[in-house]
Amino acid sequence: MEVVYGLILLAVIAFFVARPLLRPLAAGGAAHSRADELQILKESKYRELRDTELDHAAGKLSEEDYRARQDELRRESIAILAELELSQMHEARPI
């Protein structure tokens, strides 16, 4: 269970560290659209899923911790994909 708490703490820290990178740049820089930000988040979640699978295969995660982490990451990925789809539909909608 300690591993799960460690992984959650790591995810929270990674989120706060990556947050400035996902924000639009100040004047003079190119701003990302929300769809671009969501695409980055989606790719990040996929990497986390892959890393979790590799950790489990290497014996670093118990079956219980692996399943809990996979379930959490899948829920987060589904939420990101749903928001990404809505964002893309909104951007594609003619004015």
C-alpha cells in the first residue's frame, strides 16, 4: 500500500512540476490551445500506464498495487479523452 501512496505522491509532484510547462506562454510566446494541453496530458498518462506495466513486469509493484494504479490511470485517461473530444468538437464548430 505504501507503493500506491508513493506513486500518488509522485503523480501529484509531477503535475505541479509540469503545470508551468502546460500553461500558455506570456506575451511574445505562442499559446497552446486547450486541445494541445489535453493532448500533452493524454500522452503523459499513456507513458504512466506503460511505466506502471513495466514496473509490474519487473516485480516492483504487487498485483494489488498494479491493478489500483492501472484503474486510477485509466479513469484519468478516460476523463482526458472525453475533454479532448469536447474541446476538438468545440474548436471545429463553425462560428
